[in-house]
Amino acid sequence: MSTFSFSLAATDGRARTGTITTPRGEIRTPAFMPVGTAATVKAMLPESVRATGADILLGNTYHLMLRPTAERIDRLGGLHRFMNWERPILTDSGGFQVMSLAGLRKLTEQGVTFKSHIDGSKHELTPERSMEIQRLLGSDIVMCFDECPALPAEENVVAESMRMSMRWAARSREAFGDRPGHALFGIQQGGVTEELRGESAEALTKIGFDGYAVGGLAVGEGQEAMFGVLDYAPEMLPQDKPRYLMGVGKPDDIVGAVARGIDMMDCVLPSRSGRTGQVFTRRGVLNIKNARHMDDPRPLDEACSCPACLNYSRAYLHHVFRSQEIISSMLLTWHNLHYFQEIMEGMRGAISAGRFEAWQAEFHATRAEGDIEPL
């Protein structure tokens, strides 16, 4: 059985391209991971998600532990079989969702007790329980259990939270044990303070993980502050391990993160936007519900090869969105995911060819042009 490994193929500035190897297949980096919260990428079949170019999906510990439960998924053969996705899956630890339940949770050194948003039942998540749930799910990449404070926050609050997350990281590592072929990632915290990020990186490196995430960003601090942290945070983490920026982001966030040394990202944005009629194209964002598309026979993006662009007009997509037809969510989600994967492919090629800066300039210039003129 092959083990988990990461190899860098090329760097260009601080941007990197390489391959994460797992027993369930290779992940080309930089990688964008579509989010399959409840064991499905909403409005997509797994084979359609794969057709967009995705090598790996993200599953959500919090949602799956509540429904249908990790124990049930385990009895049914694990998450891969359950959702018909045979390639790698990364599961988050549940920490972020639980932390956002402010009114429904109680936080101690031991872990978090909370009430289910579904039926009000009481649950406890600890580093040990999070590792157990992720083992039952059978995910390939497991995330440490951590606390993610919402920004902006007082520095002493961020520092205390980060130090507890580091203690939880050590407990997660201990509880994870020895699982050949499966990887455990640590999560750097510390808000927007360089010293705290450094302290966190040091603590994680000492414990030792298969990969490292930059956590606690994209939680309300804004792009400028996020890039400010990414200017130094990834460099604090081991060079020879994958670096994962959690919960990011918009296309220009993704490109900016890769330029600063990030290898993996995930975000609900392309799928959630698809369901609300927001479309990402190489020329920026358009809203399909706007009346200007009503009589437009042209595709969303003439250079795009996804089924929505190859086979359907803006006029049709406007009509099915307005009529609340299910095909609207399907086609727009497919298009958005396809576009995000196209960005990743473009960056991998540009980094390999040593022309990442030129690629970036072109990416921003085309986006700045804005959507095609209305008819």
C-alpha cells in the first residue's frame, strides 16, 4: 500500500507546484478542493465534479457526525463508498462549525459541548472524538481539532486560543496514532499577529505533521489583512510539506495565496454562488438573474468548455434561474467549479514554465475588462 507523500516539481518566486501522493490517487498542487459538506457537492454528481478537474473533495465532520452519523457511514463502508467518490477526501475537524455556534456551545480545555442545530441534541467534540469520527469516515487527510476565533479579536484572546489549539494539536496527534496511508495536518493559528503565528508554527513543527494548514483566515479580516499574514505565515511552515489555506476563496484570493506559497485551498463559494445565480468567468463575476441576459443567445464565457457554456445560452440560464428550475443550480455550479479548476491548471502550468508573474498579470487584466457588452 503506497503511503502519503508530497513532492515539489517546480517553484517560481514563492509559488509552488507539485504532487501529493495518496493510496487513493494523486493530487496535483496547487489544488482547489470543492466542498462536499454533507457527503455531496450540492447540485453535482461525483463524476461531474471529477470531470471539472477536481482531484480531492472536502467532507465536513460536524455535519456528518450529526447526520447520518460517522458510525452509520462506517457500517456502510466508509465515506468514499457512501458518496461514490473513490479519490482522496479531506475532512475538516468540526472545530470551525462548532465555534460558529456561539450561542449553542460551551468551550473548556477538554473540548466543546454543543447543541445540534438540527434537533437540539447535546454533543461533545474533543480532539480525541474528532480523530475518532474522522477515522470512522475513512478520510485520507484528517485535520487537527482546533479553535478558530472570529476576527477582529483582542490579541490576548487570540494568543490564549492559539495556545489551547496547540495543546489540542498534540492531543490530536496522539489520538490519531499510526495510520499508514492516512495523513494528519496541523493548523497554524495566531490571528494577524506575526509573533503568535511564529509561536504556533514552532509548536506544530515540534509535534510533527504530514501537512500544515494556515487557519483562522477568511473569517472577516478582509483580503488585505489576509494577504498581510500570507506574506510571512507559509514560510514559517516546513518547505517539504503541503500548505493548506482553509476556507479560501474568491478567484483573486486563490491566485494571491498561491503567489505567497500556498498549495491547497477549499471554499463553498463556487457551488454556493452557482445556486444563487452568481457566475465566475475569466472576465469577472456576472449575475444571471439580471434582465440584460434575457435575450442573449451567447454563452456565459466563449472560451469555456464546461457543459453550461458549450450547450446553453445566457437567455436559457436566465430563464431557468428565474423559474427556479433545478437545472439552473446544476449548470451554474458545474461552470463555477470548472472555472476554479481551470485557474488551478493555469497556475500549475505557469509555475512549471517559470512564467507565473506573466500569467498573474494576464489573469488580473482579463478580469478587469469586465463582462462582455450587452447586446
